[in-house]
Amino acid sequence: MRPGVMTVPIDHIESWIFDLDNTLYPPSAKLFDLIDERMGAFIMRLLGVDAVEARRVQKQYFHDHGTTMAGLMRHHGVHPEDFLADVHDIALDRLSVDDRFRAGLARLPGRRLVFTNADADYAERVLKARGIADLFDGICDIRSTAYTPKPDPAAYAAMVAHLAVDPATSLFVEDMARNLTPAKALGMTTVWLDNGSESGHRDHLPSHVDFHATDIVDWLDTLPQPWGIS
């Protein structure tokens, strides 16, 4: 599928669900690099290992369990709140307001929602730093899914219940291709934001992607007009 090619109608969409990290801000901001550094330092302290081994453990758990935190919880009994508070204690001065992005989001008819493996406190800080917090109607975070991360199907079931959405009238935008598969299984319209995120292509299944985009602002600008501002 070529980026920018619409494959399904979207005039039925009532809920616009977005991933957070590297989706509602560009990977070029390198914000997740700061989180990566803090995760590595956390693992070094926890396991008493050097930076190389900490990096190996971090990425192995991310690939095997959906998040590094899930692996640390399962294999080392880490309390999730301790981990979340530590790794998200970062400055957000790498983020900025993008008026074109804000305008594109504001044109969407219906509800705008966030579904993230991070915690809501951090998500709210990110939305404020991007100047779009007032445009969103709800957040489903890792606490709302009982610390079960995407792409576990249980996380999606919890999200549907928490945000009170109908999958048949929902669209999900995500930079990690593998996280679209459970959404598609529920009947959601899916958008893969193929913007260069680390491991974004992992387990990419073209049949589970309804729309392939490389830039979220450009994608928003290609959507049908005119739409009223909800």
C-alpha cells in the first residue's frame, strides 16, 4: 500500500483514537530518547548490570512483552508505579505547538481520544506541551488497562470499555504496526503512522492496515472536507 492512499471510507467514524508517543509528536523530537535513557538507568540499578546489558534487557522485554515495564513486572517483580514515576520524569522542552497539527485535529468530527502504554499524568503533560490538551475527550492509559500493554488484546478490551467507544465507528492511529492488529480484529479502522519510529515495522501485516501515512499532519490535511469542528 502506498502512503497516502485511502482504502476504506471514514465518514462513519465517531471516535478518533490516537497513540501518544511518536504519534502525537514527531519522532524527530527525540523525546523517547530521554525515556530510553531513564529506563536503562533504572535497569542498571535494579539488576546491577552495565549499560550494554541493561540495553539488551530493555529491548528484549519490549519486544517480548509489549513494554519494558511489563517484562520487569513479570520477571523481577517491579512495581509499575515506581517505574512509571521514574522513567517519565523528563523535561518536555523538546516539544512545541504546531498550529497546522492543532487545526487538523480540531477539524475531526466526533471524539478525540488517547490510547497509550504510558500513564495519564505523562500523557496530559505531552498534550499540554503540544497545545492540544483541550481538543481531547479522554485518555486510556496503562493504569486503565490494569498495567496490561498494547498489543495484548486485553488492553484493547479495557480501552473500549474505559473510553466507551464502538469499535465499528472508531479509527486508531498508531506508529507501531503490531499494535494495529488487535484493533483491526475488533473492527476498528486502522492507520499506520509509518514515521520512522524504532521497531515501527515489527510484525507489520498489510491486511491489518486500512490507511498508511508517513506524516500525521499531512494525513490530517488529506481527510475529506468540509467537516465541522466538534
